[in-house]
Amino acid sequence: MARRDCETQMFRVPSEREDETKRILQEIYNALSERGYNPINQIVGYIISEDPTYITNHNNARALIRKLDRDELLATLLKNYLGI
């Protein structure tokens, strides 16, 4: 088998998109809380499945989550979790 040289792909989220992602995620979290859902469980369900029915329509949260690219959302969450 021939050896293939592979380049590692780079994925970057522009910082202005990160701020928008955080703002939208906070709005979604608040909407889920207001409706009595566990926001963490619902958002994780959405991230895993990309099924928007995990997110309530309350305060337009479902439309907001659809504005976010799932890769950008995961990158933002990971960076915040790691504190970088």
C-alpha cells in the first residue's frame, strides 16, 4: 500500500461569529428554562441529532438555533469549556 501524505485540516471560527454564537446560545438557554426544560439536556440532544424539535419555539429559539452552524457551535462550546 502506498503511503499518503496527509495535511491536517484547519477549522477556525471568526471571533465575531463566536460572540454571536454565545448570544444566540444564551437566548436559547433562557427560552428553554422559561418553558421548564432542562436546557443542557435539550441543547445536547440537538447537537447530537441536529433535530430542531429538541429546541422550543418559545421566543423564536428554534429559528435561532438554525442560524448556528453545528461545527461553529461545538468549537465555541469547546473553547469556552477549556477556557481558551
